[in-house]
Amino acid sequence: MPRIQGVDIPPDKPTHISLRYIRGLGPTTSLEVCEKLHIDPQRRAKELSDDEVGRIAALLDRDYLVEGPLRRTEGGNIQRLKEIKSYRGERHRKNLPVRGQRSKTNARTRKGPRKTVAGKKGVKDLR
């Protein structure tokens, strides 16, 4: 199982698909990496030699923002939004959807399970 940038990529999938398991690499970029290094994108990841894996790792380290540095950059961007108290920063801080989605009814993924609040007492109970 090849390991690139601290990520075990699946050995039984084509190289260009396996590279997508690295955060920051999508379909276009993974094909671009294979093209730059003259690696057949359809070859299985387990068929890559140690030299080729090393070349992929070196190229990603040099030319692309992936894995740890990418996560740090994203975290820094979110932290900056929180510090300047922008609308998006406040949404991040309150753990609500950031990109304008409806949140009165939906947004269960972001808000978590419903927290039921006790209902009002009925009219009969007030007498």
C-alpha cells in the first residue's frame, strides 16, 4: 500500500483515482500530476515503483498545497473570519451553515440532533 504525504492510497485502484484520497487533490489535479511525471494514470497504485512514489511525493510537496499545510491554511482562514467578526465568521463560531442555506428547518447536519424544548401548558391546566 503506497503512502504519500502521510496518506495510505488504495493499491487496487488506478493511480489517478488513488491520488484523490490525498486532501487537496481532485480529478483534474491528479491527472495533471500523472501527466507531469509521465506516469500512466490507468496503472494500479500497487504497480508504482518506490522511485515513482517518491517522485509523486516530491512534486506534491514542492508544487501543491495538500494535507497538513492545506488544513492549516483553511483553519487560519476560518480563524481570521472569526477574529474580524464577519458574518461568515459568526456562522462558523455558532456552528451554523455558512453559505446562505436555510437554517430554520433544515441544517440538521450542522446543528446536530434536535434539542426538544418543553411545550407550553394547555389552557385547561391554568384553571
